[in-house]
Amino acid sequence: MTQRDPDPDQLERDERFMQLALEEAERALDHDDVPVGALVVDADGVVVGYGRNRREQNQDPTAHAEVEALRLASKARGRWRLEGATLYVTLEPCVMCAGALVNARIKRLVFGAWDQRFGGVESVFQLCTAPQLNHRLEVTGGVLDGPCRDLLQAFFRERRGPR
């Protein structure tokens, strides 16, 4: 279940970082990828990794924004465990990405729009909080939901063409 932090300072930080993730998502449009963007922010508030969908660009089914951000953050930190870090992403992670977040030991996940078809965190599956796993994340969903959803809907509307 989504944890809502009543702390207005936390909400402001979450919205500021989500805006950066949205800017990263927009860059995916340059190579005709689904516009999803992600950031890994360390406990000190420093962005240590960023990513955007690059499946089309790289012809790689694993080139999701979250995976790209985790790879850069792991390189920047010199280790695969990203304890204490928060991942911001414009769309609820899929099952693959949710599993990667658990494996990377991310402390907190903040996402924008819910994914009712493929969501691996809340909408369809709940991998990040599953009691069967050895690590669970704090989860906050719906941060800047409107702008995140609008960007995705515009992309798919354009791809489908006029009806």
C-alpha cells in the first residue's frame, strides 16, 4: 500500500525530483521510446543515477528507465547495493523493475502514474512490499500523477493516430 508522508518538506522534495524524472522521460521521445524517466537519489539528496526508456534505441527489452538508473547509480557508488537511496520514476515499475529495486536494496520508491496493466508495485503485483522477500521498500505513488500520465497518454495517442 502506498505510504503517504504528511511531511510537506518531503512532498516538496518528491515533487522536485519527480519533475527531473519527467524531464528525463521527455528525452525518451527523441528515440521514439515510451516516455518514462527515473532517478536514483542518495540519502544526501544527490542524484547518483538517471535513466529513460531506451528499448527502441538499444533494441534491448531490459532497457527500462529504472534499470538504466540503477546501473548508473551502482557504477557511481562502486557497488550494487544501493541502501539508503530513493528511486523516482514517472510510471509504476513493472515486475522486472520492481524485482531489480528489491535486489538493489533501494530504501524508497516514489512513482508518478499507476500502471493498471503491468504495475509490479501496487496495481497488479506488490513485489516491493511482499513479505516473502528479504527486502521491502517504502513506496509512495501518485506524485505528479497528472503530468506523468498526460505525457504517456499523449505519446500513445500520437502513435495510434486519429480515430
